[in-house]
Amino acid sequence: MIEVDRVSMVFRTPRGALTALRDVSFQVQDGEFVSLIGPSGCGKSTILRLIADICKPTEGHLTVAGRSPEAARRADLISLMFQEPVLLPWLTVYQNVELPLKLTKPVEPLGPMDLLDLVGLRGRDKDYPHQLSGGMQQRVALARALVTNPQILLMDEPFAALDELTRDRMGNWLLSIWQQTRKTVVFVTHSIPEALYLSDRVIVLESQPGRVRAQVEVNLPAPRSDAVKESMAYFDLLRILRGHLRATEATREVSDG
């Protein structure tokens, strides 16, 4: 569904060229849930923006559902969800979810009310964003991201601003929705436990410049529940991912030295 082939990204800054990504390659299969983790500045969000056609790579090649990112975006195959819900305060919950349908003409849109039911917010459709908790606002943002019925859902640290308990609940909501819709998901997070719990595969990036250090398959039982977090398999994978991240820090310290 997504192929990133030897992609590099260089930004021009007042201080000169900044290489955000260098020779990054990976694939994401149809219906797969993949998380990107790594230290700050490793290019996780840049990768999402390249897939979403917000920016173009300096070198390399990307395909999305067999098309260029631009063609995939124009065909409404991609939806991008940010850390903040970015809801319009003067619109109701229903109107916020419906908004993308007024801006584009997807082939097979989903019903806003059905999506509010899916994210557990039926009955709150006439509320305004200020009447909702942070977790509820993110559920509205998720419903809005799904209303055009995209094949690919890109999520840039969508739960980072939430408290730990709400974050766990949102993770379970997302897993439930993913299991029902089987969208292809690329999820950016700084949380190793979150990446491990949600994903089929975790891609570890190192920084300066950003590149793929490791790809770790998550062979945990599905559907997932909180009980999996007490299993030895979970702790073994947690140890492996932490080891890779510690190695990225060691590499950066050597580079800085």
C-alpha cells in the first residue's frame, strides 16, 4: 500500500542545508498498522508529510496505493490526523465531522452519524467542541479523518497531549476501529509501549539524519487487550525496542562528539 524507496529530504534553512532524512526505505502492506518511533528530530513527521503529499522528497521515490502521493491525495485515498484535534469551535460535532465532505467529493464517503456511533459519540452530535473533553475531541477528529473513507490513515502523535488513562482508552478505541475498518495505518509516537501495543510492526528511526535503524515485527495475540501488557512476549519486545532506541542515542552522541 505504501512504498518508500531510498528517500532523502533536505530542508533549506538560514543556517544552510538540513538533512532531515537520508536513504529511508520501507513498505507498509494493505491493512497493516505500522508505528514509527525514534528520538526527536529523526524525521517521523516528515515521513508522514511526504506520504500525504504535503512536501516532496529531495531524492528517492514514494508510491501510495500504486500511485504517486499527489495522485493518491487527489483520489482521497489518504487522511492525516494531527496531535491536536483542530476542530472548528463555531461548528457542532456533526458539522466538524461532515466538513471534509463539503470540501471534496470522495467516491464512497461514510456517514458522519455512523462514524460518531463508531467512536462512541452518538448523542453528542449537536454539542460544540468546548463541551467535550480532550479525549472526546480526538475521537471527533478521528471520525472526521475517516469520513472520506480513505484507504490510508496517517496519525501524527494524536494522543500525546492526553493524560495517561485517556491515552490508554484512546488506544483501545483506535484498535477497535481499526479492526472494524481494516484501514492501513501509519502511526507516529514517542511512546514505546503505545507503539508496541497498537502495531503489527514498529519501525525504529535514528536521527541526524533520519534513517531506518530497525523494523520489529510485533507477534502479539490479536485482538489485543490490556492483559497482553503483562505477557513475557510483550516485555521481550519492549526490551528489544528500548535497546534499539538506546543504540540510536549512542550513535547520536558519537556523531556529536
